[in-house]
Amino acid sequence: MSAPATRARVLIGKLGLIPPIDIEALICSKAELEWDEWPYDCDAITFLDRARPLVVAHSGRTDARKRFTLGHELGHIELAWHTNMVECSPEATNIEMASNSFEIATLEREANEFASHLLVPPAWLKPVTSGISHFDGGQAKAVLAHLAKAEVSATAGLIALARILLPGHAFFVGSSFSLSPGTPWPGERPLSLAARIRYLSSAHSVLEIEHQGVRVTWAQMYSPVIAPRLSSDDTRTSTQVLKDIAARVISGKDPYPIVQSVSGVVGGVTKDVDRGWTAESIAAVVSQRISQNTKLAPLAADPEFGIFVIKKSTEVMSKRAQRVTFKNDIG
């Protein structure tokens, strides 16, 4: 985890915080807080160059935005390398932050990351999302209802939700979007309507849900793998199946480089073991990645490719379960 995310997690654990977090009381325990109103595009100013920091926050924002602003300012206070005076607009776009100096933009991103992890903790979201690669309408509504309890804006909440989901999830609110790691990029921000329509045309499913007064489009980009019927006589490992496929696809050539490339894809996809992987989700993502890889795509057209993917994803989960059992045994 990054330093801002780690610091937020430590604070949550130390204080036993559960959403909706009383962020005003929390920041008042760390700094002086004053509310004011001004006509400038600035949400808050934090003065760090004093014994007890001073936060002056804009009183004319929505409640959700004010909560995120206070979380953002607390990030400046909690991250020891943030010093002097900082003038913030926490909901600034990446483009707007990039127009600032590199140092200022970095500090602002770190404060945003801290606020996001503090107000919408990953550990609080995981019980309603972990292990699910494809959500139906009812599941999606339940997740968003849980997310709303954090009392942050819809956009800020969706950023936090996307961060912990398995690859293949994209959220759209107007021209803004948030993607789970490993999801194809739809285009430059702000996204045009035409680009959004093109992107959604390739989705496996698209859900339209009302959430905190806005319309959210939840696109699930990867299709689930339909498990082939495996013969009880087929005792081959996934590697043996893959070698057989490679031998047919690249007849007469050494299959080893292809096998190594596919192993790299699988390892790269599933290296984050805390993301709640299941055999089904691994199969869906690996199939998508290989199909989109120019070099490896011919493998996906082979009749036994589905057998390979199911065997491989099952083996990955089995090995992880064995490692967990071993750690518990020696612990």
C-alpha cells in the first residue's frame, strides 16, 4: 500500500473508525477548524507551520464535499512531509492538478488518496464485494447502498469502490469515470458521449442505477467463461493442455516461449492476492487478456482453450489455499 493509504489504515485501526466517520470531530482533535465563505475556487486552506495546525474550510459546499475536504486536509496534517501552507480544491481534476507544479500536484493527490482510504476504507467495502467478478442488478444496488453509508459524494465513493474491485468494472457519472485496476481505458477525460457509447458497446453487461441522486452507469467489461465439461479421464495439468494448444497453433515451433508468455499474463493478472480472486474471476480476466493480445490471441480460438483456462484458474486457487493452510499450520 502507498504511504497515504497505509497512514489512513493505521488511523482507522488505532481509533476503531467505522463509516460514516465523524470527520469534523476527528480533524478538530488534530487542528483548529474555522468555517468561512469566499468567492474563490478553493475548498480549504491549511496552515501547517504552527504548533497546532489551522484549517479554514469553505462553508458553502455540499455536505458530502465538505466531508471529503476535511478528510483531504487531515491528510496534509497526518502526512509528515506535507509542510507550510496548502490551498486545496480536493475535487480538482487530474488535468487541473497537473497544471500545478509537480510537487503541489503530488501533495494534493496524496491528500486525496488519504481521504478516500479514510472515509471509505477498503476493509469496510470488501465484505460486500470480495470474490464477486460479475454483479447482477440486485447485488449492484446492495453494494451502492452500502457505499452510500460512507456519506461522501457519489464520485468519491465510486473511485473508492473501483479501487478494490476485480478487473473489468467501469463506472460513469456524466462525463467522469472510474475504473477498477486492469480495466481497459475508455479515452481521455472528460469523456465524450460518443466515446462512452463506443466503449459500452463492448461491455458484457451495463447496469443503470440511481445512486445518491445521480445516475450511475456500471459497466462490466469482461464476459464470464462458460466452463467446458471436463472429462474425468483428462488428467492433464493446465500447462500440458496449453502445450498441446500451442503445438497445434504454432505447428513445428517450440511452444515454450508461448507457455512462458501465458504464464506471465496469469501471474500479472492475479499478483494482488488481496483482491478477492475466485477461479471464475481469474478465468474471465485471463481469457480477456489473452484474446486481446495480438501474439497470444490465436490460442483463444483453439477448442481446448476453455479447458486450459478453467484448469489454470482452479490450480491457482488451489495453490493459494494450500499456502494459507501451511501458514496457519506453522503459525
